Amino acid sequence: MRNAQRKRAGFIQLHHLQRPEQSQSEVSESRTMEEDLLLLFLISLLSCTTNQVRLTVSPSSSQIFKTESVSLSCEDEDRPDGWTVRRNPTKGEVSQCGGGWGRSDGSSCTIQFAFPVDSGSYWCESSDGSTISSMIILTVSGGSVILQSPVLPVMEGDDVTLTCRTETATSNLPADFYKDGSFIRTEPAGHMTIHHVSRSDEGQYKCNMSGHGESPSSWISVTGTTSTTPGSTTSTPPSDPPVFLFVVPPVCVVVLLVLLVLLVRRCVHRKHEDTYSVVVYSSVRSEDISSGQSAYRPIRKRRNQKSSTAQ
């Protein structure tokens, strides 16, 4: 009944209006913009997550005795210069080599006499701060026993040797080895080899020499495709857990977030343009529209027309 009244009054009901189809050039331009944003996002992601520079330590051990010397070097085949060794000590603030500690020589840093206050995380950083290397954990022990273990992540399938060393003994002594607080075994010569390491070998290791004492704990990381961190294991975390082995610079995080937002907004905007459905009632006379034809044009009403109609 209501539909019949609308027809007699000259109203036509139009369902699910669609915007006119875009031309081939407009569609191609839209897809090109989306592809460019996606490509830029992927390039930025790769550039932020790929570290060419590597920090090496000599002696190659995660633990040293106090007053011993240690050298840290930033190695990058593409850019040998322009790197600075920085650290975040367990007690203190982030600073670079030469700023109150160590002697800087190009992209290298030497601590002539190390002390427990030099314990902490170390890394290489570019001059503009946009790129950093993976971090290493260095422990300077004031005790009489240390555990010499790899300072860098170990490749899965390699052999790893851990050596329990005293500051005074001239020969290797029997030592007990522990992983995550659990006893592993006693080695008569003071060194233990783990053959063909796997991810299950990751954890906190320490050693104990009877009559001499116990070493600090060191985290051993095993890497195949990616490195894990202490927080991802089921073992009890140490009192001073190592920091993440990989850190994304803040500038990369900002760039990636901006590109991601632009890409998402572009996709949402395009989806909104593709579908436009609405029900419109317009005072259109039936004789104005021929059979088999339809028209899409915005409806505008002037105020004076509305006023005259009301009168």
C-alpha cells in the first residue's frame, strides 16, 4: 500500500546504488600506490632487522677476572669506520667508549684494567645512532673462579667447550658444571665439551671448583635461524638476565609504524570506495527515466525550493 502511494506521488525507490566504475588508469594507479607502500614497508623492515656490523671480544670469553684487559671491536666489511662501542653497565648509565671508561681507537675499544663495575651489555652503534649491532654480555668477576664460555651465540650443531678457570691455579683442576642450577657432571680436567649443540642446550651455566669457589653464571645462546632469549625458556630466569640479543633502533620502529598505518588506511579507503549501498527516495517523475536506463547524480535541494514547497 505504501509503495503504491509512493509511485502515485512520483517517487522511485532505488536500492544498492553503486558508484561509477573506475577507469583502467585509476585502478592501475591505485594498485601501484599500494604496491609502492608495501614494497617500501618491506625494504624498511629488512634494513632495520639486518645488522651488518658485528661486535667481537678478545679474549673471546663472556667472563674475565678483574684487572684483566679486554678489547672490543666493531667489524663491518662495508663500513669499517664510523662505529662506536657503547655499553649499559649493571650499575650505571649508558655511555660510549672513551667517555669515562676504556680507550677508543677508531671502531675499537680497549679496557686496560677491567673491574666488576665494567660488567654489563656492550654493542656497536653507528655515528647517527640509526644502526646497532647485536649485544654481548660481559662479566668481570671479583672472585677466584670464572667460567670461560662463548660470548657470541653458538651455531646449532657446533661443539662448545666450557672451561672452569681459577685465578691462581697453574693447571686445570676438577670442576663441577651446572646448567640452570642443576648439576650436569664433574670434569677431572676442568673443561666440559657439549657436542652438536641444539636449542635445548641454551641456558645459564656455571662451574664450581672445590676449595676455590663458584663462578658467576653465563647465558649460552644457540642460534640456527633466530636467537632466543632467557625469557623464552621454561627454566628459572637468573637474577640478572641478559638483555635481548637483538634490538631494533627506535627510528626504525617509528618508520615501520608510519608505513604500516599508511598501508592500512589505503586499503580501508579503497574497500570503502568499492562498495556503496544505500536506499534513496527521490521525487523523480517516471517519464524522466527511460526503460533500461539508470542515472547516478547527487541530489541537491535549495533552501528557496524547500521554503516554497512548504508554503
